Amino acid sequence: MKAASPLRRALHGSIVGAFYAKTMQAFNNLCKKKAMVMSDILKVVEVLAESKTSWEDAAATAVAKAEETIHGIKSIYIKDFEAKVENGKISSYRINAKITFLID
């Protein structure tokens, strides 16, 4: 396994770490507001989303688009982060995410 570059470790530690912390905090707050009953059945779908501005915006886009056809979304888990680079600059931010929702 190849060692991560210092830039990759810094990006992962600051950007991804901060985004993951925000996501987990939001999920924990949601769980505190409405305790799910064990008889509730949840389903998970995997989605890909992209944004020109940030990974956070890509996640918001994923949820907004999924909300058009899926109701009762409970959480989003960001599985992978990726950025497209053009001319030495990040041109778009991509995520691979799992969206969890309550089955009616």
C-alpha cells in the first residue's frame, strides 16, 4: 500500500475530517430529536453527486435530488470524496454517498 502524500493527509485531516464531524453531529442531533423504533424498516441507496463549489454542496445536492423521489430521508453517509482537477485547480467536487430513508 502506497503512503499518502502530505497534501492528501492534510486535505483528508482538515476538509474531510471537518465535513465528517458535521455530518455525524447532524445525524446524532436527528437521532436525539426522534428516537427510531426498532420496528422501523430503513432502506439504503447509493448515489453519486457533484458540485462546482464544495463537497458539502455535493452532499446537499444529493439529498435534494433524492428527496424528489424518496420520502423520509433520515441520514446521508459519505462513503468517498473525489475532486476533478483541470489546469492544476479543482474544477468539481464529487461524493459517493449512501442515503438512508424510512420505508412507509
